[in-house]
Amino acid sequence: MSFKSLGLSDALLKAVSEKGYTTPSPIQQKAIPKVLEGKDVLASAQTGTGKTAGFTLPMLHNLIANPRQGRRKVRALVLTPTRELAAQIYDNVREYSKYVDIKSTVIFGGVNQNPQVRTIRQGVDILVATPGRLLDLENQGLLSLSDIEFLVLDEADRMLDMGFIHDIKKVLRLVPAKRQNLLFSATFNKDIKKLASSILTNPVLVEATPENTTAEKVDQKTYRVDKSRKTEMLIKFINEGNWDQVLVFTRTKHGANRLSQKLDKAGITSAAIHGNKTQNARVKALAGFKSGKIRVLVATDIAARGLDIPLLPYVINYELPNVPEDYVHRIGRTGRAGASGQAISLVGVDEVAYVRGIEKLLGEKLHSEVLEGFQPTDTLEQLKKEAAENKARHQQGRRNSRNSKPSGEKRNDKSNSRSGRSRRR
């Protein structure tokens, strides 16, 4: 099957061809014709299945097939859970619409709203947005959703996980009752089904990838290694394999920062991306990673879903997630669009139970190796003892810090405080 056989306009086909795509993915084959027919669609699709084009292309086709006269108003709204995903969807919309008379923009929080408002005032057909900034601008009277014809909820399951259900309900009250709705979700739990029933009208169900499966072309391996030697092993892999574009996952923000600093000291350019980073810092890090200026992107699970990095070859679980589903989302960054990829997990003795949970979810055993020179020696008892000792030292340090202030100084502080109050009176 070709994209042309789906019924898309020549202008869209030209843009698709320039991106190097010739054959639509399963989700595109199933979703695009239904959207073109004007149907509401409920789609089960993980990131990496081509779902963005699955709703962007037919939405663009229908918009240009039914042009409106006069000033441009927002006719299509794509709602996403994160800034990164919003920016990437907007990039796709812009690339696919390069040969048609359609204007689009993206809005999200964490940055100055004024440039976003100026673009909206100039007139846009398609708006890609995160819920918070969208409702903020609407509340200020800076944008209107009264002309929406298409409403797309992307990664709806994650939006619910992040607590956006009330924002979604507010948006639904602001858009016209008569509209076409598209809902994309990686999972179909009861909350998603409840949301879908409140939004969609006689929806067509489209499924691309079975729930919680991993890409077939991802080579998955685990390496048993002591916790203290994980950084050393990671550096060895990167240097000896001459790896570029390596996405590394840690469990915490501080862990991501520390690992990035260690990699930089080893001469491996890296950047950390997580929730404490400003939006500009995150965008800069991602741009540097995509361009090749940064070899390693160290991320927490904020980047596990929504990152669109074409042909990403390596994903490393520096620390395994304690939720098995997060493993699937992490390694789903590689092995995309028909390309092969490697997913390597560095497993300490305290993470073996996580491996068992992942294997149970996947229904298969993960290949495990021990790298020569990195034979693990840690025991659970040893790690528990070290953790207890570190905690005790930390608590003792806090107590010493509180007690280190001379008693005379404390009295002077009180005296000064009283004199200050006296003067204020």
C-alpha cells in the first residue's frame, strides 16, 4: 500500500515523499481513511508507530478541502501532555503542510506567552497545545476555541496520569459540540474508556500495536554489574563502540545531573533533561542531541514518552524503572520506523526483581550477560548496610550542623531579635 492509495492530496503526498516515507505504517493505513471519512477515531498506538502522521495528514487534507473565508480562526486543536511532545507534533504539522495554505503554531508553558499570543493574533488554522497554557490564554481572552472542527487528544493515557482530566473537561466545554474527535492512547484502561465515551461519537477503533509490547527490531540485553561500576561500564560501551546519539535513563533528577557531569569529565559530550530544567534548557539539549553536538542525553522518565528522535540507535537503562510499563516506553525510543536499535540495561543486584517484573509483562526472558572485567560482587545485604550507614551519616551531619552554633550566638540572636522588635515598636 502507498500513501497515494489512502486518498491524500498531491500537496501532502509531496511533503510526505520529501520526508523519505513511501509506505504508510499500520496505524496510518487504518486511521487515515477513517479520519478522511469524518469518523471519530479511538486509536491504540504507542509513540514510534507513526501515529502523528496518522492524524496530522488526514486533518490537513480535510481542512484544505473545506477552506474558510475571512480571517483565520483556530479550526483544529491538538492537545498533548508535555511541552516536548507539543513541539514535535508542531514540527510534523509544519513539515507536512509546507505546500498548502495552512498556518499552525504551538503553545506551552514555561516560556514567555507574548510571542505565542502574537502568532495567534495573526491567525492560525491548527493549534498544538498543552492544557495549562491553553486554558490560561483562553481565560485571558487571548484565544477562542469556538470554531474548532477537529479535536485531537494525543497520549490521552499520559494526560490522565498527569492529572489533566479536569483541564480536559474544561476544554470540552469551550469547543463546539459538533466536531470530529480523535483520541490516541498507548493503553486502554477503564479511565481511558470512560473518557473516550464522553468525547467520541460512534468511534472507529483502530489498533496498531498490542498493549505493552516492544518493537521487534530492538535488541534487548541486560548486564549484571555492581552499582559503583555502572558509570565505568557505560563509558566503556560508548568509547569502544564509538556510539553517538545515546539516550540514557536514570531514576532521579540528581542522578541524571551527576551522570552527565561524569560523562563530560570523561570527554563524552552530554546533557541532562528532566523536570527541573527550564524549557529553554530542555529544548537546547534536545536540539544539540539531534544535531550531533551532544553524544549522550541523560534523562528521567519525563523523556520516556513523546521524544521523537528519528533513527535513535541506543537506549541505555542506567537504572531500571520500578514500573515495568515504563521500561516499554523507554526502549520504545529506538527501533522505530523500521530501523533496528539496541536497548541495554545495567542491572545491579538490587534491581533483579525489576527485571522479573519486566519479563512477566513482556512474556519473555531478557538476554543477560556479564562483561569481562565487570563481574558483580555486590550483595543485597551489603547494599542495605551501606544505605543504612549513609543515612546515619547524613542524619548525624544534620544534627552536628544544628548543634554547631555557639550558645552565645543563639542568645545574641534572640537579643537582637527582641531589640529589633523594640525598635519597630
